[in-house]
Amino acid sequence: GHSTVLVHSGAFAKYVGRLDVVVRIGDNNADPDRRSRITAFTYDNIPVDSQVPDDPEVANLLWPYSVAINRDIDLDGVFAFVNPPGEAKVIRNDLTGGDSQLGNLVARSMQTRPGVEAEFALTNSLGIRADFERGPLTVEQMFNVFPFENSITVMYLSGQEIQETLDFVARKSSERGCRTQAQVAGIWFDMVCRGDCPDNNPDDDFVPTACAKNLYLGENCRAGDPAGDIDPALCRPVVPTGLYRVAVNDYIARGGSGFEVLKRNTSKQDTGVSLRDSLQVFLRSQPACTDDVVDFTDPETTDRTVRERWGVIPCIGDAIEPHDGRIRPVFE
């Protein structure tokens, strides 16, 4: 009957949370009936906006950084228009628990980046921190999606190492509601969150119930059906003894989030190309908005087109790197 109070004030310093509590002071915290406890609370999420005055000392401290950022980066610059149908947006976590459209975009931009050209790409899902909201896509929003300065690392993995890495992804995902903890491009597999999995270490007490199965390289391996089986005629299987060129982000390449197989690899080469820049370059290469696409976010008019307001920029709809089953959650 005594609940824990959980509060969260969001991200990017856009809110300040205020928590007020009433505490009953007990006389013996070792006794559950006589310990101190919170008897009432209120919580308020206060937006940090134009109504909150600047603190002069902090403003003076930040002034040179603000000048440098505004000189070097146009945060308000619009370089694409997010235009899925209806009220949709480009999401980082798909409702199926498998690959997401934004995750696919990120991974594809890594895989196809000039100078990288990997057979497949893999990045951790939690490294993608925000969705693409509908409307103009600005440089500032790219910093919301990628607040970290992660870069693309190229390495060579054997088929066995790929199997071990994706087994780890499956185990980690199974502990989080079978929601994939990785995003990929160029590789397809079944993420078995509960099933009959090989026991590679029979001498220990751990019996795996989550693993990756049916690993294939290529495109459209499920023939357009995200929930369907992989068609071996469309793609090629990952061979345990094969050697494959892979693009990952530098964080997991160093073993971040538990990617120990990547950490042990000795063929790593950090390209220095940031994921943020790579994705921005990839999005700029997409087809431009046609003359009839209306900018529904324009507060002055309802019939002004994207081209009239922002010029010739790409339109990011639902057909560019959609959820296609490259990671399919499975319960056997």
C-alpha cells in the first residue's frame, strides 16, 4: 500500500520538474509499519520558455558559446520536410517491436555513406533519441535525434561474430518486451525472444531462450511482407566462416551497451563521420517535394506549398525505408 513516486521532467532542458511532498516521520525505519513514508505529493512540469526570465550570470557565461554556435551552425535551417500521410510521423520505435522507419533511415545512411559502403549496418536503438515530427525538419531537430557526437566505425566481422552479436541483441530485447535494441540495414533476421535456442556453453547453468535465427544479407528478403518468412531465393545467408564489412557506431564498437563482441574486434576503423551528418546527407539525397505539397504548418496560410516557403527540399514520406521486417520479433 506504500507506492514509490516516480517523476520525470523530460529531455533537452525544456522543462523543470518541481516535486512537493508531505513526509510522515516514523520512529523505526526497520519496521515497515513504523517507518517514514510519503503521505501526499504534488508534481508540476514547468516549461522553460519565453515567460521564464534569463538569469544574468548564466546568460553571460553562455554568451560566447551562443555566439559560436550561431556563427557556425544554422540551427533553424530547414533541409527537408517530413510528410507522412494523415497524422503520422517518422518514428524511432515501431509498434511491432521490430525495425522502425527512423532506425532504418539511420542504419541505411551509415551503410551507404561514401567511404563506408558496408555490407550491412547496425546501431543501438537507444542512440536515436527522438522521432521526426511532421513538418519542416531543421538542423536543431537533428541534434534532438542525435544529441551525442557518435561517429561511424567500420570493421570486419566473421559470420560467427555476427551470430553472437545478434544473439546478444535478441537476449537484450527479450528483457525489454521483445522490442529491438538495435536497428539495421542490409541484414535480416528473426529476433527470437522466446524459443528453442542453441546452448553454446553447455557446461554453465545458463540455458538461452532468446537468440537470432535465419540471418540473411540483402534487400527485400521477406518479399514485401514484414511478418512473412525470409525467401532464400532473394537474399544470401550469413555463413559462419565468411567475413563481412560492417558499419556500426563508435559507442557500441567500444563495447557500449554490452556489445562485447564488437569491443573485442581488432579491425575497427573510426571514420570520424558523425551519424548526424551522415543521416542529413542521406535525407538531402531523397526526392524533392512536388509542387502540390502544402506546408500545413504555415501559420499564415493553409495553401502555401513547401516549395513556396522553403524552396526545393526533399519530402520524407512513409515509403522511404519503411518498417519492412528486417528485424522480425518471434515467439516460438
